[in-house]
Amino acid sequence: MNIILLGPPGAGKGTQSAGLVERHGMKQLSTGDMLRAAVAEGTPVGLEAKAIMDRGEFVSDEIVSKLIDDNIAAMPADQGAIFDGYPRTAAQGEQLDEILAKHGRKLDYVIELSVDLDALVERITGRFSCANCGALYHDTANPPAKEGVCDNCGSIEFKRRPDDNEETVRTRNKEYTEKTAPILPRYEERGIVKRVDGMADIDAVAASIDAVLKG
Ligand code: AP5
Ligand code: MG
């Protein structure tokens, strides 16, 4: 099964992807995570992307679609893919169709996490992750069971994203509203869009997504 998780910054795409990987053995393809890895490694893509990401604007369609294509090419044909934060523009939607066709895959569902944009600033400014394994947390909504220790790997090092500040979040929301939300009709025409209440608690959102996948 191949699915897109669609939603604005802080909607819970990364959190729900991690659950799907654990429950169903799918592979998370997050262009944001790929770009952050490129920035950390100082690759040419990372050097080009860093300032754009820090401003909350979109990196070029060519760069992100190439990342997706390369990652799909390396996946076993029978493993399902979760597209997290991709596609984000009309051009990326077209490129994804081409990439999927090339690799003999088809898109099963576009799961839209419906959320209240105003509530997301608090989610994003409270977010942190494990510096070792990347597990996602939130200061109040989802802290580690033992304060200061990662539930997943036991590390005591955590980090916050440089783009998780109020000003950048506003730009990221604007980019989503102007460029990403308008790609939904492409999938509505195909009858594959499913809406899930992204404001419910994390486990309830996961249960709603699983209900969609069961068909
Ligand atoms: P990306 O990394 O994709 O960021 P984003 O889309 O802004 O989304 P986030 O990762 O901020 O949010 P999320 O939906 O994953 O929420 P999360 O689960 O973490 O992209 C970053 C940048 O890279 C872009 O701005 C752009 O520059 C570039 N980029 C990436 N892809 C691109 C593309 N395709 N084209 C062009 N440029 C691209 O949850 C957030 C917080 O809330 C966490 O703390 C979590 O614990 C908490 N939380 C989650 N769910 C719940 C819940 N149900 N209740 C309470 N708290 C919750
Ligand atoms: Mg994310």
C-alpha cells in the first residue's frame, strides 16, 4: 500500500508515520527528514536547502522529487510507502505520478489530517526529538515516560528544529495554504482522499488511519 499523509506543519504527519512504520512495516519517506539529513551532512543539496528551510519556504521541486525517486528505487517492491510532506506543489503531484508509474506502484489513499491551523503553533514550538534515534516528542502532549530519557533508545540527548519558531511557522502555514492545499482536488477526482480528525489525541488519530487502511 502507498499512501500520502497530507497536512500543514505540526499536523502530526511525522508522529503518525512512525506509528505506521511500527504497526505495518511500511517505509516513511519524509522529504523534510531527507533534507535535514542533507543539511547535517553538508551535501550540495543540504547547502542549497538550509537557508530556504530556515525561512520556511519550499525547496525546489526537482530536488525533492529526485530524493523521493532515489529512495523508492532502493525499496523492496512489496514494502508500502508513506509519503510524509511530499508532494507539496502541483508539479510534485505530477512528478510523483511519474515516479510511481516508473516503479510499478499505485497510490492507494491520500489521508488528510484536518487540523486547526491556530492550534498548531503550540504543537510546533513544543516539539523536540531524540538526537540519537529521532523519536518525536512534545513538551506537554507527548513527553518521554521518564523525563530526559528517550523511550525508544534511552538516549539523554534531545534537539529542536531551527525552523520551529513562531515566525517561520507562519511562513510554513502560508506556503501550505497557497501551494499544498490546492493539490487535493487532483486526488479527490480519483476518489482516494480520506479525512481524519488530526486534533484528536495521537492514539485516536492512529486508530482512524488504520480504519482507512483496512478499507
Ligand atoms: P517538514 O519536515 O515536512 O515539516 P512540515 O511539513 O512543516 O511538518 P512538520 O514536520 O513540522 O509537522 P508534522 O506534521 O510532521 O508534525 P509532527 O508529527 O512532528 O518540512 C520542513 C521544511 O523542509 C519545509 O518547510 C520546506 O522548507 C522543506 N521541505 C520538505 N519537504 C518539501 C517538499 N516536498 N517540497 C519543498 N520543500 C520541502 O507533530 C508536531 C508536534 O505535535 C510533535 O511535538 C508531536 O509530538 C505533537 N503531536 C503530533 N500529533 C499530536 C496530536 N494528535 N495531539 C497532540 N500533539 C501531537
Ligand atoms: Mg514532520
